[in-house]
Amino acid sequence: MERREEQSGAAGAGGASALDFTVENVEKALHQLYYDPNIENKNLAQKWLMQAQVSPQAWHFSWQLLQPDKVPEIQYFGASALHIKISRYWSDIPTDQYESLKAQLFTQITHFASGSKIVLTRLCVALASLALSMMPDAWPCAVADMVRLFQAEDSPVDGQGRCLALLELLTVLPEEFQTSRLPQYRKGLVRTSLAVECGAVFPLLEQLLQQPSSPSCVRQKVLKCFSSWVQLEVPLQDCEALIQAAFAALQDSELFDSSVEAIVNAISQPDAQRYVNTLLKLIPLVLGLQEQLRQAVQNGDMETSHGICRIAVALGENHSRALLDQVEHWQSFLALVNMIMFCTGIPGHYPVNETTSSLTLTFWYTLQDDILSFEAEKQAVYQQVYRPVYFQLVDVLLHKAQFPSDEEYGFWSSDEKEQFRIYRVDISDTLMYVYEMLGAELLSNLYDKLGRLLTSSEEPYSWQHTEALLYGFQSIAETIDVNYSDVVPGLIGLIPRISISNVQLADTVMFTIGALSEWLADHPVMINSVLPLVLHALGNPELSVSSVSTLKKICRECKYDLPPYAANIVAVSQDVLMKQIHKTSQCMWLMQALGFLLSALQVEEILKNLHSLISPYIQQLEKLAEEIPNPSNKLAIVHILGLLSNLFTTLDISHHDDDHEGPELRKLPVPQGPNPVVVVLQQVFQLIQKVLSKWLNDAQVVEAVCAIFEKSVKTLLDDFAPMVPQLCEMLGRMYSTIPQASALDLTRQLVHIFAHEPAHFPPIEALFLLVTSVTLTLFQQGPRDHPDIVDSFMQLLAQALKRKPDLFLCERLDVKAVFQCAVLALKFPEAPTVKASCGFFTELLPRCGEVESVGKVVQEDGRMLLIAVLEAIGGQASRSLMDCFADILFALNKHCFSLLSMWIKEALQPPGFPSARLSPEQKDTFSQQILRERVNKRRVKEMVKEFTLLCRGLHGTDYTADY
């Protein structure tokens, strides 16, 4: 890599060539990087400096840049270059230079102990990297040596400066280990070595932390250093003294944050749960912080309460299983749980007056999981202890979920409101989970509270309280089957009694009704008590999302019980649609709701309702079709077409999706005569064609038209049959005039559903041949501007091969041209297009034997395909696509073995193909490996990945980690 970069001759600072990596040029480039106002010059300088850092000359100029007379920016660059050379190019350093390099670094660190902090840190990182590369063989006691050298009395630097430099070095050592590029086997050796060496570090840290004379800056650094070392999974018992010292340091406000970090890191290391005795000693230390926590909460000191909560949660969440196992200590663990409960219920509204309660939510999951994982006897004991705790948790969470007063909420920023919304979703998930522990009793509990609230005459209740209780109910009902709950009828009875004075409450009432829609389907007599509320809410734009989604759920779940209400639902829906109360996406949902609703009516009823529902839009569309195209009438056209396609998405009278619902539904006779959707489509077909004729070159309108038919085809399946000839003809005309991807996607849908039916084969074949010949013409004119069309075309060809290979038997289909175009498509830069083309070939190659024209073209042009695949693997295509190319190789090997064995040898013969980096032996090995593997596709994928790395010069580099 280095050599090539050097020779590139890129101009760097002040026009210096890339070979002039001298001190002067580096300084010039740094000046350019920091002070040149021209952004292009800055970028050039940065590029050049990156090359300089990895060049062999970096060994020389780095030391000179560290001279005391240089400014810190220049010294920093010198130190960084040293680190890069040591960490990435260690193998370039001769063994006999290790010691002098080490000595020089020690000297520099001593110099900078009283100099620039950022340079000192960089030098420490460089020495840490050197130590990791030399441990354990070339430098067995690295850490002990560091400690000894920095404690030497004869140093020119004062004691505190030396001490801080040593602590900096010891802090970055484990961090550098975590991010180092050491090979796996070395990493294990070095980790073991470091674990032993912590014996040289911890006594020093303890002494410094407990010494009354240690200044605050030293103790701060000690805590950071401890934090860094515990992440090497040091046995928890070895950390005991330091953890205790860190707990003591929590009383010092300057050391508070560093102490929290150190304690949390020590407690959270995965290995810690093995040291139960130490964990048990930590519980009283954590409980001892309760007074400090209470004081902090009282004084509104969010930082302190947050830090203490982090410690309590780290102990509880990481070790609940180990601590629950100590049954004789159940009371002290319960005390810890209660402390965490205090943190969950911390006063104030999240995220404005407190940010701590959210930290505790995962603890409650973990604790519950651990309790439920015990054997029956132990579980029963803990259920008895913790069920009351979880009931208390529900009260606390519902209190925390309450909205603030309207006045206060009005002052919140949109970001705070969004954070509060997400927080409530987390509470909702927690409640749903807690239901596993508390079961039906939880619902009864919520229902009783709501009942008391709504029926109490003594005090007026706040809407916030009601909303939170309903929110709790909705959280559970949304995901848990409450159909057997005996409190739901009572709840449905209570809902109409809620006086809705507020948008948030109204929204939650709507979502609660939506969550109970499956229950309503089983208890249709109750529909009437909530449906009027939903229909009333539809007229309020502020309740748009909740009211429309709830109506859609009711229409989907309860459609067979809704005929008595259908006229009313349609009338209200029509009214709000005409008044344009809702945004586009809610209008589309509303149409889907009506589709579900109409599906359950008699055919003549459906047609009558469809007529009144669609007529106003059809009239509007007729008017728009006469107008000269402009942006505003385009929006209106796309909107109307969208409404129709969403209505047809769910309007399905065949009941073929309801088989699982029970025998009584399957007995419903499928109505005779044409499907109502088909009747409507045939009525508006001319009009749609008229709209199309004016808007053929607008992709959005064409897409909207295709969507109507695509949704209808998907829903109606065989019922769509009467429309097939007309639609094929229209699609052909559309595509011949202006080819668009959406027309190909709809053609693919028709091929998928109807191509195998003899009656529909002729129109579909004609359409298939037409779009193929138009697309082939497009290829002759240059397809690069239409990757979406090429993508959809490849998917259509693959679908045709999969569903009806007979389409490839027609003499009018130029299979050779199709093949060559697909090879061309393999070279497109757009990944989806390449993927689709690979998909086409993996469908085509297995047909070599059964479809004569396919066999012939593979024989004649298969070599061209192989070369394209090898070029892609050689580096022309993105590495993320290699699996797709491997699929083609596998298919060639499986279905055209004798041809492949001949072609691959020839293709790999020319020197430099598919990459100049390959040796003839590597190419030979690859071709032999591929030809041997005809069964295991996964192995072929691995071979291709290996080969592509070799081709790109990335084999054995850090980039391979991307795989």
C-alpha cells in the first residue's frame, strides 16, 4: 500500500511532490490544514498528510516535530504519526530497534509530562501500542517497568507531573488494547499478561486514592485509570478495595462523575457475577447512598440522582440472578429493588424535570425474567415477595406516564414532547411485559381504579389520571389476547362515561377502542356503545391518526357484524373525505377501512355504496381529464387514484382469506356474477385511459394508475380474470409510448397470477413479447439512464421463467438479445439492477435442458456471461453483491459443467485478468475449487468472497472485517 501511495506523485503542501515528506513540508501542510481558508487546499493538505503519516519517512520527521520549540498542533501530528507507524506497521521495525524506540518514547513522555496534554496523551498511546506489540515475550513486565520508571526520584519533572503522566499511560493502555489490531491468538496472550500485571497497578491506585495528600486532579485520574482497567475483565474480588474507595469518593462533588463511571464499569463486567461474596458486600454500599439520593432529589440535583441510580441499576440489572440465588439474603436484595423503585418513581416529568426513571425500565424486565426462570418451588416464594412490588411498579409507571398540566405541556419544546412520547412507549412495553407476572389480576386492578375514578362523586378527577389508566389498559390489550378477560365488558361500558375534554385523552380513548377491536368481534352487541364515539372523532382533524386507525381496525376485525351500521359509517366517512379533514395517508387508511366494511355486504349493497362513495371522485376525475396538465391537477389526480387503489386493496368478497376463522364463514356463498370491483374498474376504464393519454410521460401518474390494477389483481386473484385482456392491451400501449418501470411490475404481477391459465395465455404472451421488444430497443438506444426499467425488466424475465417458461418458446422472442442485455445489466453501477440481473440468470441457467432456445444461447454466449461475472468479482462490482455472482457460478457449474470447465480455464488465461494482483497459481486454485463444488452453494459463496479480496488486494487486511 505504502509504496503505491508514495509513487502516485500527488501534489501536497506548497506543491511539494509526494516523495518530499520532509519536516518543512509537513509543517507547511499542517499550516495549510489549520489556517488556509480555502477548503480545497485544506482537503489536499489533509490527503497529503495522511500519506506522509504512513510513509517510511515518518520515522524521521516525527521525532523532529516533537521538538520543544514547535507548536502543540505540530507536536501532536508527530506523536500521531509515531502511533500509526507502531500500531499498523510493527512488522517493519527491526527487532534490534525495539529498546531504543522504547527509551525514546519514555524520554518524550517525561518531557511532555509538564507540556501539552493532548501531545502527552498521543505519546502515551504510542508507547501503549509498543508495549502491546512486545508483550509478553520481548517485554514481559511492561506495566511494572512503566510504574518503576515513573517513580524514579532522579527525574527532572516534579512528582505530580510524573504521577499524572504515569496515570495517563496506564489509562490508555487497556483502551489501546480494546481497539488494537492484534491478531486473535496474540490478543489472548496479551490479555492474560495484562490481567497478571494489574497486580502492579491496583496497589498504586489504591494508595493514591486513599492518600489524604493526593490532589483532586490525581484522584480524578486514578478513578479514570481504574475504570479503564476493569474493562479488561479483572476479577471483581481484586477490585474490592478500589470499589470501596470509589464509593467513598462519591461524597466529593468533583470526583462524583468519575467515581460513578468506575463503579458502574466494575460492576457491569460480564465476569463479575462469579464473585457473589463481593457482590453481596456491594449491596450495603449501594444502600448507603439512599440518603445522598434523597437529598439530591429534594434539591433538584439531577446529576447526582442520575449517577446514584446508574450504580443501583448496574448492580441490580447485571446480577439479579446471582443475588436472587442467595435466598438467605433476600431482604437486602429486596431493599435494593425498593431503592430502584424509588428511582423509577423519582418526582418530576420526564424528560423536563428528571431523566433518571428511564434508566430503570430494563431492570424490571431482567428481574421478572430471572424470577420466572426458577424452578417451581423457588419461583413460588419469589412470586409471593415480588408480586406486590410489581403491582406497586404499575402504579408508579402509570403515574410517570401522566401528562403534565395543559399549561405546563404548552411550554415544552417539540423535542421534549417527542422524548416523552418515546418514554411512554417504553412504559407501555414494560406494562405489557409485567402482565406475564401479574396476569388477569392486573387488568382487574386497572379497571377497579378507573371505575372508582369515573364514578366517584367526591372529587373531580383529572383527565391525566384517567388517560394514564386507559393507556395502561391499551398497552396490554394491544398485544395480549384479552378476549377472555371478564373486565373488558365493564371497561367498554365505562368508556362512554369519560368526559373527553382534551386531545391526548381522546387519542388514548380511540387507541383503547382500537386495541379492543378483536374483543368486539367476539361480542358484537357492544359495538354500538363505542362506534358512535369513533365516528364522532373522525370529524376532528386533531384526532385524525387515532380515529382513522381505530375505525380501520374495527372494520377489519368486525366486518361481518357491521352491516347494520354500514350506511352510517359510509356517510360519515364520505362527509369527512369531502371536507378534506384528513391528510393524504389518513384518507388512504379510511378508504381501506371502507374496503373491509363493504366486503361483508351483499353484492347489490356493495355496488350501491360504491356508487355513492366513488361518484364524486369520478366526476372530479372527468373534469381533471379535460384540463391541461399542471402540477396542482396532477396532485389531485394522484390523490383520487390513490383513494381508489386503497379501497380496492381491502375490498374482497371471496372470503378466501378467512378460512381460519371457522367453518361458518366458509359457508357464505361466493356471490354469482362479476366482482363489484371489476364492475367499477370496467366502468372507469375508459376514463383512466383518457387520464393516462394526457399524463403518459409522468411517472407518478402512471405509477398511480398501475397501483390501482396491481392492488386489485393482488386482492381479487382469479376474480380479476375478466379484466385481463383489456389491461394487457392498455399496458402494451402505455409501455410502447413511454416505457416505465411500474408498467413492467404490473406485467410481472399478471404473469405471476394468470400466465399458467390457457385462457389468459394469449393476451399475456402478446404483452410479454411487446414489452420485451420495446425494452430491447431501449437497450440499443442506451439503457444507462433507466436502471429502474432494467431492474423491473430483469425481474419480469425471472418471473416468466419461474412461472411459465413457455413464454421463452415463442419464435418471436429474441432470446439471444435478451441474454446479451442481461449481461450488460450485470455491469450497471446500481446494486438493485445487478441483483435483479443475477436473479434472471439463476432462473435461466437451470432451463438449459428443457427450453431449446435457452440451451442454444447459453452454448453460444455463456462465455461472455462468465467473463462479465469474473470481471465483477475481480473488482468491478460492489463487494456486497458477491453472493449474487456466486449464485451464477454455482448455476453454471451445476447445469453447464462441461462448458464451464472449458470456459473458465480460457477466461482466466490472460495475464492481469480479472485483476493484476493475481498470480497464475491463485487463478488456477480458484477455477479448480469452483469446478469441484456442485452441491454446496454456501462453499461457492465463501470461495468467491476469498477470491474477490485477493483481486482487490484486501486479503488479510483490516477491510476483511467488513465481511
